[in-house]
Amino acid sequence: AFYVHGFGTKAKIFGGLFMGGIGQDDNMEGLSIIVQNFASVHIYSGSFQGEMEVGKGSNIIFYGCFLQYGAMITGEFVDGTQLDVVVKTKNDGRVSLIAVS
């Protein structure tokens, strides 16, 4: 998992493969991105295998064309990369979708 933690910490992701850990029976069980304690992650592209979690005043921002159904985010980044991921929020964590063409 990619872990972003701490007041004012900001990460920008422009691509890459982010995978959660493999659990028992070779099941994908871990989180691909974890954002905590007033940090932010700006995601412009990438492939994500495993759910994400955003908590304690933090924010994950997706740039592209996305829809949110409960915790599920689905859509496409500007470069054409598809996204289908579950983002869990807790303790005032936020998910922002920024339309970019």
C-alpha cells in the first residue's frame, strides 16, 4: 500500500500500479492507498488493485471523468486509464471528483 500521513502532506500520482497486500488463499485483501491525519492525495492516473481508505480530515482527489455510487468510484482518467475502486471514508475523510477533459 501507498501510505500518506500527516498534516499538510500532499502526494500526486500520475501513473503506476498500486496494489494492496495478498492475504490468505491468495486473495487481494489489502488497501492500495491509505490517507490519514489531514493529508491529501491527488490522482491523475494509475491502476489500483485493492480498496482505498481516507480518514481523519484527509482527502483523495480524482482528476478525470468519474461517477460515485456510495463507496464505489468508476470512470476514466484523462489518459484513458479506467478506474473501478472502492474508497472507504472514516473520521471526516473526503473523496473529491474533479472533471477534467
